[in-house]
Amino acid sequence: MNRGKPCCEAEAMRRIRQISVGDTVVGLSMLEQIFEDVAGADLSPDTIIRSELLRQVKIYNYVPKPAEEAYADAVFAEYQNELKRR
């Protein structure tokens, strides 16, 4: 997937994936690409993977400082589920 500017609104919408962060459902942009990048980077242990996921999520999405841990937990859990599905 191209990380550049989406060609249209439909493509932009396809790049957003909804996940639960605590009790709130949020839409995160570029999550599929972030998962591909992190999986391909051969990182370990889980704390490093979790940190890298959050770092990349924050590039494309606003993450409130007080919610960073909740976002990191949610994105990491979603990443692990994604790896199991592959």
C-alpha cells in the first residue's frame, strides 16, 4: 500500500481501522501498513514491539498523552491478533 496521499476519499477511508482503546472505539489511520512494517522489522522482546507500534501510530494519528498506555495496549493486542490470523 502506498503511504502517500490517498487518491480519493474512499481510499482514505480504507486506510482507517477501528479498534477499542479502553471503553472507546477509535479509528486509526495506516494501521495495516504499521503492522506490516513492525512484523517485517523482526523486533523483540514484546516491550520493543509495543513501543515501535505506538511510535508509528503517533506519526499518523493523534494520541493524547494521558492515553498513550491505553493506546499502546490496544494496538499491541490488535497486532498480536493480526499475526495469529496470518
